[in-house]
Amino acid sequence: MIRGMTGFGRAQGQAPWGAWVWEVRSVNGKAVDLRTNFPPGCDAVDFEARKRMKERFQRGSFQLQLKVDWTRDAATTQVDTRELARLVRLSRHWAKSGVAPARMDGLLATPGVIKGVSRTSSAVDEQTAKDLLAGLDRALDMLSEAREREGAGLGQLLSGMLAQMEQLSRQAGEQAGRQPELVRERFKARLAEISKDASIDADRVAQEVLVMATRADVREELDRLSAHIISARAILASGEAVGRKLDFLCQELNRETNTLCSKSASLELTNIGLALKSLIDQFREQVQNVE
């Protein structure tokens, strides 16, 4: 099954050291382009996260974010006695003016009185990193599932387009059978025009015959178109990261169709060639969404 490149994954959890949330988004990209947003001190986690992303995905532009709410260590909680004393003095001052004195629990709840050591500026330990990376894997699983769902839809769409290409190619083959007759009529008219010039010799006439006969034969282009369509189906069924291969194949399909149009001797065959070109352009546009 092919995979798309658009998706979202999210995972969250808690541990004794705090709570965390992973979020990862991806959109189309020619290669793996990863931007991360991590709290300070998570360098080791950042390195491993980048490694895991590149192991699991071959194409896409990714945004990976980690949010951590560290639990403060009760053993390191301290009371800022100077700040508390300042607030007590203020409370007594306002009490003289008739304001009810502040309660101790209210003073302790005042921002800046109770201070705990935050871990946001410290490097994570081995167990913390293990917990975080386990959460990352869950977020990446969700992202991968989203890209697979998109890929399933793309696979059906691309297969339908290949079936239309095959049908148009068959129609072109039917029209190609009329090419020699059409070219013969044109050659007769051309020969009559050339014959008016007495300086034109038999070699010149032979050259004209060869050029027009070559232009009449489109079987080689049709054979290659059929081969490319078969290759595209095989690539879609391979289940690999096939975006680049399909993109290259689109160039080859377009090349053969251009040659088919240039060799066409009838309006019907030209119209079929133009319909093929339009369909190939649509096919290539959708291929840009394939990993």
C-alpha cells in the first residue's frame, strides 16, 4: 500500500517527573524536512527523535513539537523568607487602616513566596528520555496511519487514471491504423508539388517518401506507453515509498505522448494525444502527494 504525505499525530501521558504532549504534522515534501520545537535540556531526545523520523518516513515536511510540564520536587521547595516578611509588613500596615489582615495561607499562596526548583533547565535522565520516546512512537504511529489512509485513497485515484490512459492508448492504436492511408494521400499531393520543379531528382523524392513514412509510424510510441502504464501499476502494487519513481515515470509518459502528437496525421489522433497529456498532468499532480 502506498502512503500519502499529509497527516497528524498526537500522544500525551504522565509520569512521576511530570506530564508531556507530543504533536507531529506532515505535508508534502521532496525529501525529509524536519523542524522540531523541544524544551531546553532535551537535546538527547531531539537527536533520537530525528533518527526515528528518518527511519520511518522517506518523504515529507514535518513539524515535531514536545511540551513538558515538569513536576516540582517537594524536597527542593523553599520559602522566600524575605518576600514573606515584606508581605507581612504590608499586611500590618494596611491593617492599621482598617483592612482585614492577611491570613498566612494567603501569604504563602502569593506568587514568589514558595519557590521550587524547576527541571526545565536540566538535562533529562535516561528513564525520562525512555518515557518521552515511548510517547513519540505512539504519535508517529498515529501519523503513519493517517498517511496510509491518504495513500489508500490516492492508490484508487491513480489506478483509475491509469485505466483511462490505457483506454486512450487503445483508441490511439485504432486511429494509428489509418495513418498510412492519410500520409499516402498527403504524399501524393506533396509529390505532385515537387514534380513541378524540373531540378528535383529521384533521390529527393525518395527522401520525402522516407520522412513521411517515418512520421506515419506511431507503433513504437504506443508500445512504450503501454509498457509505462504496466510499470506504473507494478510500482503502485509494490507497497514501497514510490513517489519519486512515479514522478520519473510521468516524464516518460509525457515524452511518448508528445511524440505521438507530433507524428499524428489526423485530428482524431491529435485529440486523443491531447487528452492523454491532460490526464498525465493530472496523474503527476496527484503523484506529488505520494511518499
